[in-house]
Amino acid sequence: MKGSYCWGIFRESAHSPGRETDDTEILRLTGKHLEARGFRVVIQSPEEIAGLPAESPRGVFMMCEQVAVLAHLRTLAARGVPHVNTPQAVLNTYRDQMIVLLEEAGVSFVPSRLVPTLGVDEVGALPLWVKRADVHNTQEGDVTYAATAAEAHAALDGLAKRGMRQAVLQPHVDGDLVKFYGIGGNARSDGTPAWFRWFPSCSAARCAARPPPSASRSTAATPSRPPTAASC
């Protein structure tokens, strides 16, 4: 391992609303574990990627999501440098691509319409969610709950004014939303995985869009009732 080094690429701060510190620490701790195994680790922000060493790294671990940065990393991946996750895997999480992939794979998913942000006459059954067609919710207006056609058109117009040419329309679905993050480990004494615990679905900072007032919400202390929302 001596002399081998890895790149770590932080997530864009705009893509971690309310979770900037969390995402940064995930990358830093990953880097420390790699250093403990004998790797040299260089961690940079997406904006600083051009300043990374010209020598190809042994591997890349990253949380960045913007197309320009991913295009740069794809050249390394094409040369056989392993990435966690791969640039293509990140692009596949973009809504416009994910919808197609899920349909092709026969995976059940909420009905989703990819529409232009301008010139939509009929938005469909209400209420619904208007979502930007690429990345997840990063700021107010990216994901909007619309109870009326006027609200849906206003949300589309807002995305268009920000230069977004496409959006996704999805019907509102009542139900429980469970979010969890996990990296393997031994089970706890109660039999649950060591990494598992409930998370609130969306904090005010994380998701600008909120479910209707009737939707229920829980905390980590009440795992029997996960949060209700369809806003991310």
C-alpha cells in the first residue's frame, strides 16, 4: 500500500442543506480509516478537484453530485480507477434517469411524469408534487406540494425561472416514509443491526416542502410510527 493514495470529494454544500457537517464528517472519517490502512488521502471540495494531483489515485470515494464534476471523474473511472460510488451510479439517482431505469427494471414506483417547466396545460390529478428533474431537494422550490393547479403551475414557473427546463410531477401518496442509513456491523442485543435507527423523514432545513397539515410525524424515540411525507 505504500505510496498509494485516494481522492475524497466532498458533497456540494448546496446539496446538503442542514446536513453540511454530517456529510463532511462522513468523508473525513472514511479518509482516516483509509489512512490507517496505509493510504495517503487527499480530500477536496468539488470546486477544488482541478487542483488534485495529476497522478491517478488508487481509488475515489465521493459524495459530489454535479454533472461537471462527475464528468471529470468519469475519465478516471474509464481508466479503471474504482469509485465509491461510481459517477454513473450518482447520475442514475437523478430523477429523470431514475424513473426510466425503474420502469425498465419493472420496479414498482409512484407514477411520475417528466414534463417541461414551460407550456404544461394539464398537470393531472391533484394534489401532487412538483419536483426538479435532476437532483434531490436542495432549496425552497425544488420540491413543492401543490393542492391546486395554480400552485402546480407556479411551482413549474419557479423552476423555469431558475433555468430548469424539466420537472417531475408525482401524485401525493398518503403513507409512512422510512429513511435509514447503514453500513454493516454486528447486531445489537435486541437483534437489530448496529447501524439501524429511525430518522425523522425531513427536517425543516433539509426539505423545504412539507406534507399537508394532516400528515403525521414521528421522532427517533417512536420507531413504531415513522414519519409521513413525500417531500424529498
